[in-house]
Amino acid sequence: MDEKVETYSSVFLTCLSVALYLRHNLTKTALSHHLDILKVAMSASYKELTSPHNLLAKYENLKTRVKKIFVCPKPKCSTILIVKDGKPEENQPCGHKYIAKQSNNCYVLQLPIEEQLVYFNKHRGLTKAVPCDPNVRSDVYSGELYGKLRTEGKIDDFTITLQANADGAKPFVVTKYSFWPFLGIVNEAKYKLRRNFVILMVLWYGNESHLLKPSWDGQSTN
Ligand SMILES: [Zn+2]
């Protein structure tokens, strides 16, 4: 059973302060003043809250490479848009014009899978995929497909495989636009770890009608 650890609401202050800084594009000076106000209200002193530098240093390791791919917002068109200076150009190869002030943005955020897997292995650990007796216990690596890929040499002891899952959430009730996270479950992790920690591979925002294609096409161009 997981051990319960008592925490205080103040432990969230660093995370909330960084969220405020990013959400409102605060300057470092504004962030510094925000931290000054926190200091007045707090009885204890946290090093991370003493300056913007110390606060942001806490999250330095989370800086990562995220690739943003714009997709044509027209329903049933899944063309990846040509981008110049970070914005889609007006004339696109599919023939649909992208008008900056009128067109909805549909995009795919690709997160670095390799970095996440290295982090996962370092902090959670992987187990060797020992084929188990399918009559005794069923698992991904006792399954027929996994066994076939091993026999064919496509999977060995150094291979990490992922199960992909997707689940969407609408930001507003009256919209066709949704966020869809594409999650990866690490097959070679212990069952409990597999359930508790997932890899975020792709985050899609756009029209549901052409959800899948650009997410995976874009991945292959990475
Ligand atoms: Zn189009």
C-alpha cells in the first residue's frame, strides 16, 4: 500500500508562482514583486521563493523540446500547414487559405518521447520482459503479438515498447474543438508503475473530425 505523506498547502506555492509567471507572461521584476508579497505572508522561508532565479532553477530540468505542428482547421482536411516565423502562411498546399485573424488554430504538440523514457528508466526502472506462461498469468509480453515480434527479432531485451491510448476533453461544451492527449504506457515496467506513470507523447488541439492522421504523420517527420 502506498504510504501517505502529510503535506502543507504552502508546498504548492512554487508551482503556482511559476504557473502565474508563465500564464501572464510576467517580467522577472513582476515575478520578484510577487515573491516579495509571498514573503510577507509566510512564516517559514523557502529558498526557492527568495528570488526569480532560485524559483526558476527548481524547474530547470523540466525544460524540454516541444514541437508545434499546425494542421489545416478545415474539417476533414489533415494537411500539415507550412509555417513561416512561427505562424502558418496564408496560402497552403491543400488550397484552404489560413487567415490569421479568422482561422482557428489546430495544432499538434509533440513531446520528446526518448527523454521521457530515459527519465522513466532512471527514476522508476524497467524490468526485463521475461515471457511468462500465458496459462498462469496474462500480460502484454505473454501475448501472441509480443511473442511473434520477439521471434522475428523486432523486440529484444533492450527494446522498450509502448501502448498508445487517447482520451479527449472539450474545453467548452458548445465546440467541436477538443484537447486530445496521446499517452504511452510502458509495457516493460512493472504493472503498478505502468498504471501510475504514463508518457505524454502528443497533445492535439483541434477539430475532432481529423484527429489521428497528423498526430502520427507529424511524429514520423520528427
Ligand atoms: Zn486544408
